[in-house]
Amino acid sequence: MKKSFMTYNLGCKVNAYELSAISSLLLEKGFVEDANNPDVVIINTCSVTATADQKSRQHIRKMQKMFPNAVIAVMGCYSQGNYQFIKDEIKPDIVLGTSHRKDVIGLIEKALNEKEKTCLVDENTRAFTYEELGITSYSENVRAFLKIQDGCNNFCTYCIVPYRRGKMRSRNPENVIKEAKYLIEQGYQEIVLSGIHVGGYGQDLCDCSFSDLVDTLSSLPGLKSLRISSIEESEINDKLIALIRNRDNLAKHLHIPLQAGSNHVLKLMNRKYNREQFIEKIKTIKSLVPDVMISSDVIVGFPQESEEDFKDTYNLCKECFDMLHVFPYSLRPGTVAARMDGQISPEVKKQRSKELLELSDELYINFASRFIGQDVTVLVEKYDEEKGVNIGHTSNYLSVEIPLKESKVGQFITVKLQKDMILSK
């Protein structure tokens, strides 16, 4: 009788991609997916915040209680940094970190046959090389995610990820292109370039930069839409801007993390730019690609962030962005920022988050209003049968619903945008 498995993902799209790849390897080995009565449960954990750590612990224990006879395999960022605690206190059958993921198949078979527990975690994450998991197809409906790199070298003072994921390392461009072609053949309408530090792709290669890769991928026959998940301001060069401007299948949306708009806080964060450089780059992009949406990540309540610092952030966001993702600073033990004086109270973080989220709503409405009465092309991602609407996103990431009595999921539809078609973010 075939053995069954289920996977559970916590955290980012990269984690989900990796689980999808492992699922593919298990299916090739003759396993079958079964979320109701699995013989094996694989959990990919997250450690980006203290809350993510807590959720990771809770879900490991939850799966142990739900499926007491199943082999429980734990991997990912939380287990990388806390493997000893997991091994000694939670006691799953298999503990991996952010390497040796391909070995999980053999370890699962061993656990099933020999009932033997395994902990396989390399502590020196900075020595990791890119781990090729083969061609996969992790997707959300009509949109597929394509992992192109892993790790990060930036060491922002608030971030635990470089310690968990290791150094920046690029995937072989031939493998990236091969997987992209496979995704196109499978009928995916959009490919999203994903990773831990996507724009850093190529820094460890001799003959391929990130903009070179985007150039090659956006030239592939049959690729209808290519989207960049996130990219640092310093990695947006003239070639990439020209590609976004001139390639119809390259999404007119850039997510550029700011984190703070105050030079004082940026220095404390160890970010690699100042507010003046950042504003100048955004102005350049918007002047050359007028229809581009620019969204961003912002951290509020970083240690020592004064009211004046916050005002600098608020004003920069108002000047530069069309949508914001706002995060109250989360103290991560082991990071430089965790040892800083001047920690900000939860009440102040909450108020500053509220102000920026309200600004984000205003910015998004203002941006979307520019396109009312114009023809826009929407990639339909889902159909609400009850309401009779198709829902999707435009190239520049406007969320739109189109009243139609039949499903157009997986298709591009061009419509004249009306105010009541625009969905809030």
C-alpha cells in the first residue's frame, strides 16, 4: 500500500516553493498526497518575527496531536536556529534546517521503516551553496512562483534571515530558464521571480546579473507575464528600468522595501542608502515608466525612532509610493537591533502603524483613480459565482473585479476600468 503525506507551510513564498518541490520528489517516489490521514507530515517553518517562531512551535505540536502515528518532519528557518530545542523538547521524527532539504526523502523512508529519529542541521549557514531541488511548479491558481536564489548578505540589524538562510547564492541560470520554460508549457499565465534577496541574483556569478536574467526570461516565447516579487532600490539599474518600460510582458509593478525614511534610522538599520538617494531613484523610475505602481515595506517603532524620524518616513512614503505594507518592529534575539537602547513602546508602534496604513489606503485610491475610464488588462485569478464577478490584477497590480456571468479564470481580459471595479487592498 502506498504511503501518504501532507505538507504545511509557514511563512514566505520561498518556503511554499520548497515544499512544492519536496512534494514533487515524494510523488516521484510513489507517495500520495492525503491531508486527512497522512503517514508523513512535513512542516516548513518561519522565523521572520517572534510571532512566526511561536506559530512554528504551535503548528509542530498541533500536527503531532492530530496525527500521532505519522512521521513528523520539520524544516526551515525556525528549525535552523532552534534545532536543539525542537529536538529535545518537541521531539519530531526529523529535524532539518535550511539545507539538506533534498535528503528529506531518504530520511522519511528511514523513519517509516526503522522508526529512527534524525536531526541533520549544519550550523555554518554562511557556507551553504544553492540547493537545487529540480523543476517544480508552486503556484497560486494561474500564477507560478520561480525561485532564483537563496540567502542574503545585507545583515540589516533587525533581520534574523541572513543567519537562518545563509549567504546570498544564485541558482544556475540554465536551471532557472529550464524551469521557466516548463511553467510556460504547463500553461501558467504569469511567473513571479522569488527568493530571499531576489535583486541580489548574479552577485556570485561571473556572467549573469539580475537584469540579464530578466532580459532572457522576458524574451521566452509564450511568456505572457513576468513579475518581480521584491527588489532593493540599489539593484534597479538602467537596463532593468528600460526593460520594464519596453517589455509588454514585464509587470509594471515594483515592490521596493524602504523600511525607514529617516537617515538616522536607516543608519541604525544598516540599510545601504539614504533618503535622498532613495527619493531620486523613485523619481527616475516614475518619470520613465509613468504607469508603474511602486509599493514598499516599512518598519515602524524601530529602536530610537523619534517623532521626527517617523515624520521623515511618513513624508517619504507620501511622496514616493502607491501602496504600503507596514510592520511594527519585532525584536529578534541574536540581531544587533535587539541589543539597542531606546526600544519603542507597543502603543507608539500601534499608532504609527495606524497612520501609515491609513496613508496606504489613500495612496492606493489615488493611484487607482488615475486609470478610471482607461482600458486595463486583467489576469483573472478567481471567479465569485455568487456575485457573478471575475477577480484579478492588472500588470501594475491594481486589484479589479469584472462583472461577468461566466468564469474567465486563467485568461487576460481587457476592460474599461470603472470606479466600482476597483477593490481595496
